Amino acid sequence: MNAMMHADIKSLKLLHSGKVRDMYEIDEHHLLIVTTDRLSAFDVIMPTPIPGKGTVLNAVSDFWFKKLAHIVPNHSAEMDLEEAIPDAEERERVRSHAIIVKRLKPLPIEAIVRGYLIGSGWKEYQKQGSVCGIKLPEGLILADQLPEPIFTPSTKAAVGEHDENIDFESMCEIIGTDLATQVRDVSLQLYKEAAAFALEKGIIIADTKFEFGLDADGKLALIDEVLTPDSSRFWPISEYKPGVSPPSFDKQIVRDWLETLDWDKKAPGPVIPDTIKEKTSEKYLEALKTLTS
């Protein structure tokens, strides 16, 4: 399977190239987003793409956009790829990686929902008994399910920089109280419904990140990717046990391998060996099949 490091579309104007996605201008109302096979770890884009990763992320997002559209509109547009990309060769090369979206104004925050105690949340809880300033019950252990999902927003950082966790009050100052409240409530509703569905499929969604934008009328819409192995922690129920960090359907294999190296976590990243690359590719595909079968 070939892997796509860059979309390389010459017939459209490149607006932005992120950690994983390349964004192109179609017209004043539409954008083309191509989900490449790039992989970033520790905020560094690795030099080795993961075959099939972009196609999986695109398919998983598309699945959730449709399934959760009754909660909040999303950025998906009606335009056909044939209309968006005039060059047939370019069009076919990115077909499974591409989505045409409405041009919206993105909000400068990431909406993070946590249902389990893991990652940076676990580290803070051990020191302060809280996660992003939200006080939690005493006696919780690693990977414990929280009594209720919590909303913990962050700022959006540029490529190569780290997002910064903020409290809800700070989010209100950035985007306004009414909009912040709407984003929080919608995010929690999206997470709860998706987590319940995934649980029936044998997957725990430990936490996830949503991004939102506003249309010309100021109406909220879900954008970017949604509930993918890149934006969420997916754990198999069969291997879940509180007190132990569960395996996940994502790039954890690459992260674990990187931790064994004498690497300073700065660019450039090391070349990923074929065995690690193939195992990672299989994990992404497993997530798609498990959710959508």
C-alpha cells in the first residue's frame, strides 16, 4: 500500500499544511481538506508516513459526522470532488483522503472531553487532586472512569508548539460566555453519545478533542476531524483494567518505540522501521473496522 506524505495538488491553492492535513482553497465558500498519512508524535512530524492512516481517519470522521449530525451541524459540503479538482490524476490520487468542506471561521480553542483518568489529567490529579482545575473525588487510580465526563478546553498551538490547557473561565474570556457554554454543552453531548455507541462495539473512548467553527450567521458547526484514533484515546474493552494504562488503537506503538530511543523529541524525528509502521497501520484499520462493522 502506497503512503501519502503530501497531497501535492498543483491545481488548487495550498492554504495550510498541518501535522496531518493539507488544506486547499476551492472557492470563497469551499475548502478541500486532504488527510495525509503523516504521523506526528510529541508534536514532531515523523519522516515516515503510515500507509492507509489518512484513509482510515477520513472514513472514521465521515462516519461520526453523519451519525452525530442531529446534535450539531458539521462542515461537510455537497460539492463533488469532480467539481473541486479539475485534474483527473490529482483527483484520483487523493479521493479516499479528501473531504470538501464549507469555509467557516474556526474557534481558537480545542474542546476536550475526558471520561477516564489518563495522560496529563492523571499527572495533575496525582499532584493536585484535580484535572484542569476541576476537583475530582479522592482515591481514583490510573485509567479509572470519572463519575461524569468533564470538559477541559485548551488553546490551539501552531505546528511544533504545545497546546495549553485552560479553565472554562479563560475560554469564556476568549470566545464569550454564551458561545463557550454552547461549545461545552455540545461537546459533552457528542462525547456521551459516541462513547455509548463505541462501548457497544467493544471500544472505550477515554477522551477526545473536538474543534468548532462559525458560519456567516454565527451558527456553530463541528469541523476538522471527529472521534478518530488521532483525536481520541480508543481502548479495547477486552484489555481494560483500572490501574494499568490500556493499549490503544492509534500511534501508541510509535510513541512507545520512540521512548526507547536516545531522541530529544525535537525535529527531525527518526525514521520509523517497517515493523512498527505496519503494526501502526493495522491498529488504525482495526479501529475503523471495529466501529463501523
